[in-house]
Amino acid sequence: MAESKFTKGLWRVIGPCEEPRGSCMVFAGDTYVGALINSDMGPKEIAANAELMADAPRLLELLRTLHDFSVPFRSRLAEESEQAFADARALLEKHGG
């Protein structure tokens, strides 16, 4: 598979996301990735969108992992697959999937 072109590193949300005039900024390490600014969305929706944006690299990694498990004639250790599915479940629960 091709290498990812997004900003590497652990992404995180910073800001007063749930304040009426708040905004959420997303950073990868010290690198600014983007922001969600309160407009027509409510503060909780802004915060949820920012968290989903920050989890995008991890979601992509899990998608790759799950894809690799489905490729015929490829084996993985049971522990790895169980952890990948547990991580996927956790992200789905976090984002209401």
C-alpha cells in the first residue's frame, strides 16, 4: 500500500470546544492541522467533529489492519486481531458508530 500523506504523529484536540463561542484546534505534535469554529453547529457537535478529525490517523491505521486480516493466505496472531477489533470497537463507541 502507498504511504500516507497526512501529518504524522498523535493528533489531539485543544481549545474551548464546548463554549458558546469556542473553537477546537487539532494538532499533530506541535504542528497545527486544522480547526473547527462554532458556526451553525452546536458546541457539542463541534467538539465531536474535532475528536473525529483527531482520530483520523488511527482510523486509517485500523482500516489498514482490518484489510490485511481479510487478505487471503495471510495469517496474523490471534492476539493482534483481537486487539485490532477491540481498538475498532472503542473508536466506534467513541464516535457513535
